[in-house]
Amino acid sequence: MKTATRYLTAARRHAVVRILGLLVSLLALLAATGTSNGAAPRGLVAAPASPTQGEQVFYVDWNITASGSETQVNGVVKVTEKEQIVMRGSAVVHKKPYGGGSFVLETIPFELTVTDDWEQILTSPCYYQRVRRSITDPARYMGGPDQFWAGVWSPDVGLFQPRQRADGSWYMEDPFNPWFYVSGPLIRYFTYRDDALATQTCEGVSFSHTDVSEGSGYVAVLSESRVLEGDPTGTVFTRDETYTTLADPPLTVNFHGTVRLPCGPTGTAASTAGGQGSTQQVCGCAAYPPSHVFDASDPIVTSLNVGVVFGPVLVEPDGTDIITFVASCEGRGVKNAELEVTVKPEENSGGHLHDGTRPRGYLNGTEISGSRPSIKVQTNDRGYAIVEFMAGKDLATRSSGIAGIYVVKARSTRFPYRQESQTSYRFPVLVPGLQELGPGANYQLFPAASSHPNPFYGTPATLNAVRQLADAFRQRQEEHNGDLRFYGKPEWPIAPTTVFAISLKDGGLFDLPQRGWWRPPYGLHRYGKHVELFFLLPPQGFSGVTPQEASAWLAREFRRLGEQYGTWYRDGGSPWNLAVEQGAARQATMASTADGPNLATGVFLSDPADRYVAGAGQTVTYTVGVENLTRGTQAHNAVLTATLPTGLTFVRAVPAATRMAGPNQPVWELGTLDAEGVPRLFDVVAQVGAGVVPGTILIVTAQVSTSDADVNPSDNQYEAFGLLVQPPGPDLAVRSEIAATAMTVGRPITFTVEVANAGNAPAAGTSLTLTLPDSVTLISATPAPSTSGAGRATWDVGDLAAGASKQVTVTVSLDTALAALASRDPDSEPAGVLTYTLRAGSVTPDFDLSNNEEQVVKPVEFAGPDLSVSLNVAGADGPGTLSAGQDVTYTVLYGNFGNQIAPTTTLTLSLWSGLSLVSAQPAPSRRDTSTTFAGGILVWDLGDLPVGEWGTIQVRLHVATIPSEGSLVLAAIASDTADIRPTDNVTLDRGTAKMSQLYLPQVMRAAQG
């Protein structure tokens, strides 16, 4: 039997050596030993001390993708190989005379990225092996190392020489032809990581190994010389080719290479069918002044760059902001370009861990959804397209914004699949300044739901009020016990203050997750200024008094004390809501600016608060509210009326109604309502009639009127979501933390599952069953399952009372073979997913079976951090355009969006020659020097970056000068741990000078020559 080691050592060095040969060819154009035209280099030379007359500049760009897979079967052994390679790069090539008719080429790489993922999986009846090889530093040469130099050519054989046919069309002898060059000393090394997993399944022996090494290997891949076809101006030459390599596995290679001659009058000689002649070079879009704007229909526009010139650093949940996209052709704006724009929030962001039906947001007032996934906009006369963004809203009132990370994407509809023709902008939606309420001596935190694991964030004033109220409540109880002791009566046990909810981590909608309703039971908790509180009666009871008497005293004192720290805005019952801050400033962003008042009503079921179903005879509570939304106005003689339908009997209202318009119509005469105040809320307690037929839907309405002219009468009336009447009985519901748990190979995975009885009667003989996906093994559970086996575990819960729940903590492990399903590409669909199934049952008939079962589908992930960095620039003359003497401001947005902490994280900002730091907030930890980035490298030591943590850095730079090749700002982020998706660890912003700055020296040299 072959061992794992023999298999590993037999792993092939794969197709990257074939593809990287082209990389060397592009970067080392002059590292040659001979040419097909007989010209020979005279050895390597040092860089000229200064530019020489007759120098020419060329711009070379390339984009190469290669992918393929192959499966071979030899008896019982099956071997599958697959590989994907992406190479992108651009360089500035200087062709400089060297005397005696010879010349030297100098190459400055501007952009160079290489990603290569190769995988081999071998299976046999008793053996499994997976070997994966990938480049861990794909952007190692972004911005270029020191300038590349190559041998002197003699004589000048016309490399990069434009030629014209008799019919007037332009072409260029192929500079990508490998006959012009071979692999030389300019080898480029990358860091390769090899991960190997091997299992001898019959013997139960496993082997794993990780190796990191430097590697390179180059073989030219374009074996045929083909001319590059030029555009009508004779300055842009392109080669596109698709072919298949005969290798293991065979790779389909898509090659796109472009050579652009310098713009403006250069005096370059061009070969024509009739002999040599001088031509006026015009370089496509780049030949025009930077201020020129093309129309999208102009023939000269053969490519379109789509980018973001302005976007928000953050947006508040109930606010709006704009994102400005730009369409350009070689730095010049393009008007009437059609862009397709979409938006989607990132999963598990904003404190919500239930994303199945999450609202996606609004673009230019249009709600983006599965049926309307995007909008289309056109660029204006300057090439800009402005898109207004608004976060996703609740599905009940469309008024409460949902916090989280949102990604807005735009792409050209004319060139939809080109990388440069699409862009994305990622930003957070949140309420700034919220802080977490930690544990306290005199209060306790109510256990959070799995869908919202941390609802205890608030403003500093709110958190201080909670702490002070809890301290005061305990002190008042201790004073009361002193009085009891004085009169010789038994002391009462201390009833602790319990915090039920404040706000989610990022604020915004605190929603109702069950069944994906996204409805706001906690509509006033969006800004962290309101807290829901109650106290728990001690289980040992009270001596000498009934629990009702003790509860009445505690409630009175608790509410009386709370009035010192805020406003109680819901009377009766428990829990209570305390408005610590009124929130007028926040609500002003939502208010109307019309001249008259705008009264808006709302009504929602507040008890039971998580579902709109009730049994016959059950008591329910609705909360009815009204608010004036118009700034600076008053609504006089406001009257609020709630109407209960037949089958729902009015019991009481808190605060009490002013009068009753009918048996089921409480009326509140509110007088004058000021604008932008806290909504006026009233609880209506009602009972479902005992004879109401199951299946009946009961709808409560609210209506408001005023003696003033309402500017928007359409929101004066509101209907609550229908209340479905069910027969009395239990309603079992399952929920879990699986959706928020990363499924990674190589470590135990722990999550909780739960069954709850949301009905109004006990559930006898309750059971909870968890079915695991294939290749997932149960390691342990607390409490232990009653039965388990074949990927299924069952817990016999027994009788579950109405309102009670039972939680189980589960630990599982993933088979190592599942690692093959993980993907490092954030935009690709997962190769496979894991499906967990939860099911609850009871011997008592359940009146709502829709929530008895839940399936959670999760992709397999690589374990580790996922660092990301992006750049946004303000103050530039235009897209990709800079002027000497100006200051520009870069906003750097970074974060860790993986599933593990990123230890010792470092962020760098590298500055090209001519750029200097003016200020930075926060200031960099240090500043390094670089032979490549003459402006220096700014370094921020971010420390350990937790999962979900993000931040911004604002850097102001001064543009002193702009080199002929342009300018470059490069941001990079890294940690001490390998990144899940390293492709977004680096980003750059390139800028070119205005035309007069860029080309005047070339014109002068041409004149001197």
C-alpha cells in the first residue's frame, strides 16, 4: 500500500509554471539572449543617470485567466485535479537610446497580482488524500519592486514599432512573442502554501501536513507570433486569444494583452506600406484633455472604467446618503453610460443572525429585492452617476432601518463582464457611539435570543441611567427591609433589576425574526436611548404578604425611581420601557419638511410579542401609537381611535381612554401634538372570544385626526398585521445558533439548539431532534441525547409548559474531506453546503406546525480571519487625475470579516514619489522607508482585530510632483495568520497628471531631437 508520504512527494508541480512564464515575458521584455531578427543584447546595464533624448514610453497591460479540471480513474483509484489561475498586471516601459543605434528598455511594474489555486484529490476504497497548493502573497509585487532593466539591443529592430498597412489599418509586431525574449535573471518568486490531508480509512490512520516555501518556474506559453491589431489612431494595439494547454489538468487560457503608445505629439516614426514616415500619434481617449467628456456612443470609447469617487463612511439606519459612481475612458469622463446598480447587506451583520429574507435596501427610492434586483442609471454630462442609498426597512411600516454592512455594486451594461467595468463600495449602516452594557452588581441581563445575541448596546446616558436605577432600586429595597426589621417583621429578599433589551450592537431595527417577518416589536429601540426593564420576584417568596402585594409595592417603587432617569412611555404590565433620551435629533432626519403637521399612526401586537397567533379565550395586548413627523409644527385637537374587530373584546386601556366611541372603540383626546417628540403610546388589552372559529383573522386598526390640514393623510390610518385565531394548544418552535456559526474543518464546532413552547397550553412528551449533514459527527452534547446514531440525536424533553423552553449545547466535528467544499473566492457559489435539520414534536396536537422544523444551510469555510481594506479619495481634480500642489484626502476602511481573530494586524499605506503626508487620524504607529515608494510607507499597528471589528483611517496627502508614469497610493492589511481570502488584502489608487504636466517634457525632448 502506498503511504501518505509517497503520495505527497509525488504531487506534481502544476500549470502555474506554464502561465508564469508569460509573466516574466511581460515584466522582463528585454531580458533576452537573441531575437528572430538577429538583434542581440550586449549584457545587462545600470540605469541611466537621467532621461535621454528620443526616449519613448509605452504602457503594457495584461489580464490572463486559466482554469481546468481533469479526473482519471485507474482501477479502484480515482484522481481529480482542478486549477484556477488569475494574473493581472500593468507596466510602464521606457525605451531609451543607448548610443550606436542600440537602446535599452526599462520596465516599471505598476500592478501585478497572481493567484493560483491547485487541488488534487485521490480516493480509493481504503485511502483518501487531498493536496492543495496556493499562492499566499498574490499581491507581493503590487506597486513594483525596484525598476527592472535588461540588456542593450543593437540594432533597433523596431520593438514596439507601430506599422500601417496599405489599407490604412495599424498593427504591431507581437511584443509578446517569446522569440523576442527567454527566461532571464529576473525571476519572480512567490510564497506557496501546500496543505495535505491523508486518511487510511480502513486502518483509521490520518496524516496532515502544511508547508510554506518560496517558488518559481517559468516557461513561455505563447508559442506563436501574432500581430497586435491597432485602433484607428495607431496607438492602441491589442491581442486577445483563447487556447488550451496540453497538461495535467488541461487549462483553458484566456489571454488579453494591450500595448498603448504615448499620447500627444511624440514624433514617433511609423512604418507604412510605402516606407518610413512621421505620424501624429493620438492615443484614444487619453489623447484628449482630462476635462474632456465623451459620449458612451463614441466609437473611440472601446472600454469603460467604473469606479466610486464618493461614498459614505457610514450611514445611520434611518438616514440616506449618496454614492457617486464615475464612468471613464482612460481617465476621461463618459456621459450617457448606462450602469446597473444593486445592493445587498452582508450576512450576520448589524447584530442580526437570521438573514434568510433580509430586506436589501433602497436605491434611488426603489426597493431592491429578488423580483427587482437592481436599477439602471445613466452618467451625467461629467460622467458621474449619483445613487441615493437607504438601508433595508422593516416589513410592517417601512420606517425602521436595518443596521449592518451593505455592499453596493455597479457595472457597465455595455461591458458587463470586464473587471475594470464594475466596482463595489462597502460601508456600515449603524448608529454611532453605542456602547455595550456589561455585567453589573445590582442588575442582570436577560438571556438573549440566538437571532440577536447581544441586545444590550446603548448611549452612555442610557447605560448610566440603567446602572443608577438598579443601584437606587436595591437601596430602596434595603431601606424597606430596615423598616420591616424596626417593626419586627421578616425581611423581603432582594428583587434584582433585569435588563431585557436596549438596542442591537449597531442600532437600527430591533426586529421580530420568526418566519422572516422583519417587523418592529421594539420600534423605539433603534438608537440605544430606550431600555426595556423589569424585576424578577425571588423564588423563595415573601413572608407575611402575598406575591401580588409584594409585586405591587416593588412595581410602584421601581416606576417611581425610574422617573428620575427618564420617561416611562408604556404603562401597565411588565416589562416597562424607559425613554432615557427623547431622540428628537435622530428622528429629525426622518421628519417631513412640509408646512403642516403630518400625523402617523401605528399599531402592533406587543403581548405575545413574537407572533401574531392566539387561541380562543386568550388575552392579548396591542400597542397603539401616534407621532407628528413634521418639523416645527403642531397638530391641534388630535384624536386617536383604536377599533377592535368582532371576535376581539375590549378589556382595558393603559393609559385609560378619554371616552369610548363604541364597545370596542377606545378614544384618546390628545390635544396638541408637537413635532418630533417621543411617540404617544397606549396599550389596549383585549380578549379573543371563546366562540371565535379557528382560522379567523382579526385585524386591529388605528386612526388619528386633527383640526389642522394634514400634509400626508395617507398615514393617518394603520392596520395591524392580522391575528390568526388558533384552537387552544401548544405551539412548539425550534431555533438555533447554527446560522451564526462558522463551519470549519480541523476544530470542534459548538452551537446551541432550542425548543420552545410559544402556545397557550402545555406540550406533553416533547422531543427535540437534530439531524446532522453527511460527514458531520456529533462529539458531545449537554445534556446528553436520549438516543443518537446514524447522524441523528434526539432529546426527550418531557412536558413543556406554555412559555417554557429547553436548550441544548452541541459540539460537532467536520470530516477532513469537507475541506474540498470551501472556497476562497467571496463572489463564487460554494461547491457544496451542509444542511442541518431541527425538528420538535409532542404527543399533544400542535396548532402551528410551520415552526416545528427548521433547516439551516451552511457553506464550509476555511478557518481564519478575512481581512479587507478599501480606499476612497476626496479632493482630486477628477477620477484618476491629480495636480501638483493640491491636497487630497484618502479614507481607508478596514475590517476582519472572517471567523477567527486576526492577531497582530498591521495596515500600511505606501506613497509613490511626489506624495507626502500632511496629517492622519489616527496617526500612524511608525513610518518606514522604501526604495520603491519614495513617499514612504505609513504603518498602523492595529493589534488583534476581533471578528466583525472594523475601522476607518483618514489620511491627508500633499501632491508635490507627479512622475511621468503617474502616481500610486497602495493600502495593504495583514496579520500573523493566513487570510481566508487574500485577494481583498490590497487595494490601490492610481492617478495621472493633467495633460500639460504629463506630456510637455516629451514634446520638448522631441523638439530638441
